[in-house]
Amino acid sequence: MSFLLASRAVRHFSTRRATGKSLTYDNINHLVKQADYAVRGEVVLKAMEHAKTLRSGSHALPFRDLIFCNIGNPQELGQQPITFNRQVLSLCAYPDLLNASLPGSVFERDAIDRAKEFLRRVPSGIGAYSASQGLEVVRENVAKFIAKRDGFPSNPDDIFVSDGASASVDLSLRVMIRDESDGIMVPIPQYPLYSASISLCGGTRVSYYLDEAKNWGLSTSELYRSLKEARAKGVNSRALVIINPGNPTGQCLDKENMREIVQFCAEENLVLLADEVYQENIYKPNSQFHSFKKVAWEMGSPYQNLELISFHSVSKGFLGECGLRGGYMEICGIDDRVRAEMYKLASISLCSNIQGQLMVDLMVNPPKEGEASYSRYAAERDEILQSLKRRALTLADGLNRLEGVRCNAVEGAMYAFPSITLPPKAIAAAKAANKKPDTFYVLQLLNETGVVVVPGSGFGQVEGTWHFRTTILPPEDKMQAVIQRMTQFHKKFMDKYRS
């Protein structure tokens, strides 16, 4: 050990003499360098450069604006927040409004009552720390929401409120992963939060593939293949990640498939990590969301004891409150001593932000029929969800009209993940530019149209195939313009590189 420390010290001092810096790229944590997050990667950095150029007012770019389709950030693309939620948030942020003559003429009566009730339960307001696991009133309402949704009880002590679902995912993985011999089973394509977090924790991603030809379907035979292959390499898979509805693929699992997944996890002693942040975003006809907790509990013993951690967020659905960073996880079947360690980890950051916690409370406890805000709330909710459904259909149809592009139906979530067959000359040009072919394509799309999407290589894909992810979030009155920009570019690109 002393020899190792001495060797590191020599490298450190020699690096410092050469650069004048104590902290250099060569001596930072290697796990940070291994982590990759394509949603905010190279393409988006280039888009940021274009944004600065556009703001300068003097430029030669072939477009007048940027359309950010790289991330599920609804309000950035014009979605309006839910009125009731923002009224309650405003009153809690500035309680003096409750004592002024203004409220009755601006805020609905039930919004005023809700703010007063929140402040009664949380006298310190939104400016003080809460308990590390989250405000008691919020956790109580989350548990009531889950019980009503699933038809089975939920315990507020099983709820951890967090800064978005991402923080809960990160906490869960940090508890599970000890070293590179611990694996987490992740779908391909996947949301890169998982691969990045696994890398940062020093674990191993165990990939299983969704079947694009079957609308990104999931078979248990593929799960067993992946698990067996990892074990043969000495990797102990500890958990299975399921994203339902899917990101980036937009598919929705049926209950029979979910039962098979629950049985697989129970038989193989895996924790099921259920990413359910898009549970309100279902566009598939005659389909509805079912949580993995509900499915497992309906299956009875022994599946009710399944180790299950499920995640939800205010960023998605019809709220789109990404900037408020509110989310939660429910932990079921987890050993009490492990739960205590999870609480300790949560305590290190003291608590999640209180405005985000309040938004979680408003998400799970909306206005009820007969209350003053209900009609407006329901109208705003329904318009957003119906518009998203129309946009999903419009975008998939537009993409499928492009030469060599195939896009599965967007059954849920907020994204399309089309495959693209690139000409050999384009692939050769990408290699010459030291770029992956899909990155080469989307960078040219950005540079010529201002449309920002993410290359499929950032999510994982079958070797030899190429994709990109785009959101369905541009407003309906701009969607056709987005499709037109992409269509004109795509024709020009294909003609340029056609064999």
C-alpha cells in the first residue's frame, strides 16, 4: 500500500510540475471520464455555440432559431404550467399574499385553501430544510396516491422524496454497486442516466436488447441470455431496470409481459428498478398504465415480497415541471438495514428542495371534482395529453416518409427513436471525420436546420444499426415546420452521399 501511495505521489508531483495545475484531466477520477451523457453531449454543446451566434445578431447560419428536440423539457418548448399548481406554489413562496386583498381576485379559493393547509403542516414554509426522506405531508399524500392508483396499501415510510427521479435512481445504484463485479441489467436502447450512474459507481452495465422489429418488445428469453452471459464473465447482476413507458423507445408493456418480468426477478433474486415517470403519457389505443407494484401484488405470494423500487417525477406527464426538480421513489420488500443505509445516504444531502416537494404533493393530490379549480385543471391536463398524442402520430408519420427511415409507433412517453439506413458514402465520410455515423448525421442536421436531436449511439443500439432520438414536444403549430426542415435536410443529405 505504501509503495502504491508513493507511486501516486510521484505521478502527481511530476504532473503538477509539467502543467502548473494540481488537478488535471489525467489525474481526475477515472470513473468520471468513463461516464457519458449524450442527451447533453457533443451535439448539444454545438447547439449552444449556435445559440450564442444567433444572439449576436450578425451571423451566416442557415436558420433563424434552434428547436431543442434533444431532451424531454416541455416548458422550454412552450408548454404552459398548470395554473392551479403555480397558484399554490406562488402563495407558499410568498405567504404575505394570503393576508393581502389580492388573493380572492387572482387565486381560486381551493388554491388559497391548499396553500394554507400546506403552510399549516409546514410552518417553516419552503425556505427551511425538511426531514431527509421528505416532508411528512408530501409522503402521506404520495402513499395515498399509490394506494388509490394500485388498489393496494402504501406506507409513507417507504417513500423517499428527491430532486427529480434521477436523484432516487442514483441513490439506489450507489447502495447496490460495490465494484465492477456488480452488474445492473439495463435495456438497450436505454436512458443514459443509467449507464452514466453505473459507471460513476464503478459497476458494470449488463445490456439486454429490446426488439425493434416487434415495436421495441421485451422477451424474457433475452433477459435470461443477458443474465447468463454476464455470469459467465464473473458479473453478479443485482438489479433489472425497466423503463415503462419506454425512453427513448416509446413502447408500453402489457400486463402479461410485466408478469413475466416480475417472475424473472423473483426467480433470479434481482431487485426490480421500475422507471415509471411517463405513467401519464400513454397514447396507445385501449391501453392504460399499470405499475409493477400493482402487477406484483396481484400475482400474490411470493411476488408481493419482491424487492421493488419504483420512480416517479413532476418533470414528465402533463406537468412538465423539469426545473423544479421534484420526484420520489417507493421502496418495497427492501431489508430494514438496507433502508437505514438509504436514509443515511439521503441525509448526506440533508433534503431535496422544498418547492420540488410541494410540486410532488400537487402532482399526487390534484383538485377534486366540484372544487373551484377542477374544471380548469382538467381542461389544461386533457389538452396537453391530447396534443401530445396528436404530435406523436404526426411526428412518426413524418419520419416514416423519409427515405431509409423507419419509426415505430410512439405508444407512450415523449420520444421517437427512428432507425436510419445511411448510404455507405455517408458512413465512410463519418469515419474520415472521426465521428460515429449517427452523430455525423445529426450534427449536419443541426448545422443546416437548427433542429437538435440526439444520436442513437448515446442510448445504445444493435451493432450496425443507426438511430436518433427526438422528442414529440415542439408545439403543434411548429411540428410541421420541424418535419419540413428535417425532410428537406434528409433529401439533400441522402442525395449528397448516395452511391
